[in-house]
Amino acid sequence: MGSDMQQLGGPLIIALLILFFGGTMIMSVMIGRKRENADGYMTAGNKIGFGISAASMTATWIWASSMYASATSGYTYGISGPIHYGLWGALMILFIYPFGRRIRAVAPRAHTLAEVMRARHGRSSQLMLAGSNVLGSVISLTSNFIAGGAVISMLSPFNFGQGILFVAGGVLLYTLWSGFRASVLTDFAQVVAMLGAVVVIVPAIFFAAGGTDMIAQGASNLTPEQSNFFSSEAFLNQGAPYIAAVLAYAIGNQTIAQRLFAVREDLIKPTFITATVGYGATIIGVGMLGVMALYLGIEPVGGDTNNLIPQLASTFLGPVLLGLLFIMIIGSLSSTADSDLAALSSIMMADVYGQNIAGKGKANPKTMLLVGRITMIVATGTALFFATSQFNILDLLVFVGALWGALVFPVIASFYWKKVTNAAFSVSVLAALLVFIAVRFEWVALTGAYGIFIDVLSVIGIGVVLGIMAFGFFGKKTGMIVGIVAAVASAPFVIGFLHDYTVLSGSLVAYAVSTIICYFMSFRSSQDFDFDLIKERTGDFDPESELDDIDRELDGLSADTARPTR
Amino acid sequence: MVTAITIYMLVWPVIVAGVLFTLVRGFLEDWKESRDAGRPII
């Protein structure tokens, strides 16, 4: 694949992998405990500081696929392409922040979002959310292994199969013993490597490729649409579907929820804002490599735009910076892969074993840790199987994305509205998923009155998405106004037109149907749920965590006693 | 136009450098706090 491209030698690749995974392994060993604590394995005790949590949130959200996709967007849609990828991806973090604060307030010591749903509703809601989280994390893990195998095969003499084994083995090795604690701490080193590489590599390639001359002479390689910063093509094909996905990905991703439960409560805001800026700037910056390739008139190797980043790097960078780029990509995929392993283990420990097999109060912390570690090994094996087989994970991603979209309103409403019932939650999600599949795969041709009906649902979906976003930051009244205005304003442009775009229509319809059903099944219910119950129903599994709490309280008391009174 | 696009392309690594500085400073503060309190950083 990379026969006409510069490669790094086998020994150098091995040395870089040993340096990277050896370094993370040492960090993991340094924080290792002979007797790990089950709650620490899942949330690191709910009290991590700003530096580590913000670094971890940034590192987790940046995955290798997002770097490749941003460069592809820049190459395909021109100068606005990376913005339409990176900005909306960054906003996924920002828009979950206000809901994150609410979730943390009602469930301060939870481990997973699904666990909170059980406390709020019951088993079916919990398993629905946990199932979607598991599928999402396995897909993400697979995608990261594939990215690792691809970059190793392109930049070294090793093949794809060897590459994914190196990456999977390395990530499992340093995450297995200490779980989430290892994932979070190593994220810091990985984010320093990744962000440091972006700071150096993007300008280095820019100037090596000709700098301002590249832009002046290569302008003719861009179409008028690619040269336009306000390209409607880029917005409709790249930006708009992503806006629809903003809330779905944020709600459906356990890796973000896990960090939400781990960070010290008063640090949630700066953590989320820093991660938003960090992710956005990094991914848009890397996307500029795709724009540069467009100006240079470069054709991607094998016609695959995923090859653009390594291709540009191997063309314009020397071995040292090429090695740095290699570390950047390995860092991005490892930080997300270890988070996926930690997320999967938490779900199996808390949601499957802790609450559904053993039962709360009866779960043995030692067994929980064993479940978590076995989960990591099984998940790694499963992702390796998917990565090496011809199984198309993108087909699976379509269903998971729809399930996440269907979950958004019922999950968020469950944290604010006392009337939402378990039946309303479950029925609305399943119905929305069914309608999504019918629309996405055109079980009935989207023509005539049916097509118009689907467009009307899409208009409601637009109102729901934008209304929820506004509600998070500005409250119910503003959310309602924004939702209604968005729906009314978009109607003339959507009705009679949008059903031709089945992916976007399917997503919007999923939002609309789950919202409508959840609302109408709940508004007449007599349920008056007491949110304080969630705090009682979620919490530590391991008695050692309770001892830690007592220690903390005693520390606080002794500090108060020692502090001079005014 | 060339200048504007050059700035547009190169401003991102500058922002990334700012975020990196913030994260490293935050990490060092976390480390110092945990050391002073005599507990592990995580």
C-alpha cells in the first residue's frame, strides 16, 4: 500500500511501541494496588482533579477515526470541511455538560448512566441503555484496532494483522489491572503526546509543502464550493447530520458518563469546557492536513482518503517527525480504546453482575473485579475478531446511532420530569427504533403523503434536538421557544424535500417519535417520582469505598479543628 | 486571501498549544495537591 512512501523500519516501530506502551504500563504499575477497589476500578472514587479529568476527557473523545474523518472532510468539502466535522464533534461534549451536572447532582456516586436509569425506572430501561453502550464501545474498540493496524501496515514493514495484535495487546496490558484509574492517568501522557504532535506536525507539513506558495498556486485545485467558507454542500452533507447526532452520541457514550461520575463535582464545568476546546482545535487542526492535500492536488493512495494523513506525513516529514505522527495516532486510538475497555467493564460489573445477577448489597467486590477483568479480555478478543473478519461494523453503527437518538429525550426527561414512567421510557425507545428502521431502509417507499408525513416528523425532530440543546443551558421556557421556532422555521425547507435524505430523516424521526410517545404516555401519569431516591439506590459496591469516605470525613474534621476560627 | 487562509490553517495548533499548557498546569496542580495531602494522585 505504501510502496512509494517513506516508511519507518521494523526495529524503530518496535522501539516506538515499546516506548509508548512500556511508558503507559509503568504509569499503570505505579498506581497499581495489590487489592484493587471495585468502585475505584470503575470511577476512581468520584474525586479526580481538573488536570487529569480534562486531559482524560479530551484524550478519550479524540480517536484515530476522528482525525482521519476530519482530514477526509477537509479534502472533500474544502476549507470549511474540518469545521463541519470538528466543531460539531466538540459540541457533543459541551452540550452534555448541563445535563451532566444534573445527572451528577441526583446520582453523585453512580458508576454508569444505565445504573441510574435502573434507579429511576427499572430493569428494562437500564438494560436498553447498557446494551446500546456495550454495542457502541465494541464498535469503537474495533474501529481503533483497525486504525492501529492500518497505520502500522502503512508506515512499517509489519502487516495489518500484526499491527492490530500489537495495539490490542498493548492497550489490554496496561488497562487490565487498574481499570479506569489506569485509563484516566495514562490519558494524560497520551494527550500530551497527541496535542504536542499536532502543535508541531501541522505547521511543519504546511511549511514543508510550500507554505503560502502552496495556497497561492493550489487555489485552482479547489472548486468554488470547496473555496467557500460558507459552503452549503459541506453543511448539508457533513455538518447537518452531525448536529442531529450531537446529543445522541453524548448520551449514548459510557466513556463520557464514566468521566462525569469520576471528576470532582465542582470541576465538571471547567473539565467539559477545556475538553470541548481541546478536541475541537485538535481535530480541526488535523483536518487542515486534508485541506492542504486538496491545495496540493494530491490523490490519496489507493483512492482511500483515510490514507491522507500518513501519506502527507511520509511525503513531507523526516523520520523524527514521522515517528512523532506515529505516536500521535497510536496515542489517539489507545486512549479511546482503554476508555472503551474501562466502560465495558463498568457496565458488566455494575449493571449486569452488580445489579442483575448478584443484586445490590449482595455483590462481592472481588467477583466484580474479576468480572471487569474478564470483560476486558473478552471485549479485546471480540474487537480483534471483528477487525480481522469482513464484518461491516458500520452497518451495526447505523442501528446503535439510531438507538442512541431514540434514547435522548426519554433519558433527559427522566432526570427532570417526575411523571416519566418505565413503560413510557421503554415503549418510546423501541417504537422510535422501529420507525427509524422503517424509514432508513425504506420499508415503504418515501413518496406521496407518507413522504410528507415523514417530513413532518423530521420537522418535529429538528425542534426536539434544538429545543433540548437550548433547554440544557437556558431552561424549560427558552427550550420550548427554541424548539417551536426551529420547527416552524425549518418546515418550509424540510417538508416535501428531506425524505430523500434517508439517513438524516431516520435520525430526526427517531428523536420525534420517542419524544411524542414518551410525552403522551407520561403527561397523564400519576407518578410523582422522588429524585432523592436515586441517590439512595445508587452508590458504592465496595466497603473499602465507604471506609475511604469515613477517612475523608475524618480528614475534613481534623482540618476544621486545626483551622483557626475567625 | 492567502494570508487569511494561512492564518486560518495555522491558528489551530496555536489554540492546541494553549489547551496543552492548561492541561499540564492542571496536572501539576493535581499532583502537588495530592503530594501535600499525602494521598495518591488517582
